[in-house]
Amino acid sequence: MVGLSPAATLNRVRRLKASGVIKVISARLDATAVGFPLQMYVGATLGRHDPRSTRVFEDQVRTLPQIIAADNVTGEMDYLLTVVARNVAELQQVLATLAARGGQRLVTYLRLEEIKPPSRLPLLPGTPVSG
């Protein structure tokens, strides 16, 4: 598609990774197939917004393996977390841990079905990508 030989394409991919344009090359696993039938989004609001409280909460988010994505957002909540769990007890443990680390309001949204998987950036054909 790009008109390069395999070797040249590999070199270009390496340069794009080195420059930070490509962050990660990975495979998407089916969470249910690998033992995580519960997939949810958790909106988290902190009780306090000082730097120490924020750091304590964010450090806990980074530590919990069941939290597979986390974003700091604007609006009615402070964070939007993507969480997987093997069962309700595991979900309860994750929520209790977050509450103990400053999550004052935790709103859980059970993911029922994926409508559109994550997709490529809508770059126009011929858009230069430096690297």
C-alpha cells in the first residue's frame, strides 16, 4: 500500500516507533474468552482534589490489573476507567480499593456489547506521517 519493500517498511515502522508516532503494536484479546466476562466503565469522582489525593488515587489505578484503561476527564466525573473482572466479588474488591484511595463517587456502567471496536485515526490518504 505504501509502495515500499518489506525491509524499507520495517525500517519506517522502527523510525515511527522511535519518534513516538507509533506508541504500541499489540493484539486485542477477547476479554470474555480469556476469563473476564464482566467488562464495565467506572466513572470516578474524587473526594479531594489536592495533588497528594490525586497522586494516591492515580497510583492505585495504575496498580490494579483489572483496570485496563484510565483517562482523566472533564465534566461530571474526574476519571473514566475501563475495568474487567472474573466475577462480581472481584469487581466489588476493585471498587472498595478505589473508594479507600479517594474515590468518593464511583458509578459503574456494565458493558453489554461492543458496537464499534477501536479503530484507526481518520487520517486522509496521502497525509504525511513524519518519522
